[in-house]
Amino acid sequence: LFVPNLYMPGAILDVVCSFAYSLILLRMASVDKQYQTAGYCMLISSAIRLMATSTSENASKIVLLISIATSFVLFIGQYNEMTAHDTLMIETDFNLSEKWTFLRKCYMISFLAYCLSLMLLMILPTVGAVITVISSLAMTVVSAIKIYFLYRSWKAFEALT
């Protein structure tokens, strides 16, 4: 169900949350420099998405190019963030560190499958659409598991104090 009146507030909320998360990652840069890279990537993608939400509806090709650029910037940010979590957890909870590594690989595979599906949409629309849905669901599952692993990581560090 698409509710047009809620699109703009949702897009703005998404940008505000991404901006806040990028600031958190930048504050964590003192622990691991990969958080700094992740923070800057999130900051850049927030700025790009803010520009995309303010772009007129007639500029759909520009918005498509902006979306592609944002996806790759976000990919780099996510990769660096998960690598930093993995690195921090090695000494604290090795099993959780291994899970971060596995999650990072799952994210990479689902992102690459998503990119492939976008190309397949032009050649084989049905196959491309199916792979798009599957890879989008996979990235959503990875995001949910990431939140759970962040909670587990926090608990592991809390146990040390």
C-alpha cells in the first residue's frame, strides 16, 4: 500500500536517522578507524538522499543515478562498519566476531545479487524481478540480524565492566 502523503515525511525521517547514526559512527572512530569511514559514507549517503528527496519528480533519471551512487556509498559504509565490529569483538567474544564476519559476507552476496538483478531486469524482466525481491529480502534480514548482533556486542562489552 503506497500512501503518497507519507512518502516525504518518511524520506526526511530516514535521512535524519541516517545522519544521527553517522554521527555515532564518527564518534566511535577513536576505537577503530573503519568506523570513521563508515560514518563518512553514511553522512555522504544522507546528504545525497536529502538532495534526491528535494529533486523534482521530472528528474527521474537523475534520481536513479543518485540512487545507484548512494547504494555503493552505503555498501562501503556497511562493509567498514561490520568489519570494525568484527575487529573489536575478536578479543572479547570470538564466536560473535565470526558471526560478524559471516554477516558481512551475507551482506556482500545479497548486495551483489541485487546489483545483478537490476541488470537482469533489462534482459529477463521476470527473472530479474524475482532476484530483486529475494536479494531485497536478504538485505532486510541482514539488517535485522545486524541490530541483534549490535545488541549482543553491547552485552559482551557490558559484561567486561
